[in-house]
Amino acid sequence: QVQLVESVGGLVQPGGSLRLSCEASGFTFRNYAMSWYRQSPGRERDLVARIPSFGLNTVYADSVKGRFTISRDNAKNTVYLQMNSLKPEDTAVYYCKTRMGGIDYWGTGIPVTVSF
């Protein structure tokens, strides 16, 4: 079955950096686009970044452009989100997602807190 497992969230100070990882299994990873979403309390889950199957034409939310970078390693079935210059408003639960056959598959989410 499809599994997406996020790792390495946590607490970071404003201006700091963090790299999230999402390891995928149960499907042919290299054939599918991957996305990162985030959700803050009381808000909807929003797209942060998306990367196509072979890594070209990435898409970013305006709020993270120039600070976040999405990448993938198809040999490791893993997608990453490098987050730099973090701000308190980046605090959220971050989710990895893929879509196959019209169905969205989500990871369980990993919390990121940006605070002193």
C-alpha cells in the first residue's frame, strides 16, 4: 500500500533552517509528482511546493518563494523540503502528498515550530 512518512521536523528559531524528508513506498515513486502542504491551527491545508516526476518546473507558494526548495531523489524514493530563513508564520504541520488515479495520498504530517 502507498505510504508516505515525513521526518525531521521540530523547533527552530526565526531565521534558521530545517530540511524535511518524506520517504515513499508502495508505488513507483519516480513516475509521480510530489507535493508538500502545510496547515496551521484554524486554517486550511495549503500547498507549499510541488515537484513533477523528473524534477523540472517546480511550483511554490508565493509566501515561500526564494526561501524554500523542493527536491527529490528518485533512487531513494524520497522528497525533501529545504526551508531557509524561517519565520514564525511558517509554523504549521507539514504534509507530504502524492496523487494517483484521482486519489490523494497523504503522510501523517510533521510539526514545525518557528519560535525563540
